[in-house]
Amino acid sequence: MLSAHAVALSYAVGAALLGLWLYARYPTFGPRTMRTALLTVAGAYGMLLVAGPATAEAQALAGTVVALVGVYLPILAFAFWAAAHLLRATIAARGRFTS
């Protein structure tokens, strides 16, 4: 039996891979400017703040598998996807100011 920490860590790694895959697979989808990327990251942060209570509520209502796959994994994947877009916007902004 895996500990809760091991399950959370494996889901975090999986969510990171999923978020980065979505970023690479659909490069034109997502924020392009620094402002919209920051707003997206702020939204992801807000979702991360409610990830724990939302996962607990989903677990109570529908079970552990639904809570992890339906709530926890998408929220984490969105956070990593948003972070990748913020990095892209930062690199693009830096390129505009260094020439």
C-alpha cells in the first residue's frame, strides 16, 4: 500500500508531464502576453488554494479515484500548464528588451 505522500507526489509528477505535454502539443493555445500569463497563473494559484478542500469534498461524495482523477490531477496540470506559459511570456518579454 502506498502512502498518501507517495500518491500525491506521483500525481504531481504526472500532472507536470501532462501540463507540459499540453503546452508542447498545442503551442498556439494559451496566453501570449505577460499580463494574460500572470492572470492565468493567478487563477491557477487560486485553484491550488481550493484543491485540498475540493478533493476532500469530491472524495466524500464520489470516492478516492474520482477525487484524484477528476479534481486533483486537472488542477495540478493546469498549474503546470500556466507556469509554462508564464515562462514563455517572460522569455518573449526579455527578448524584446535586450536588443
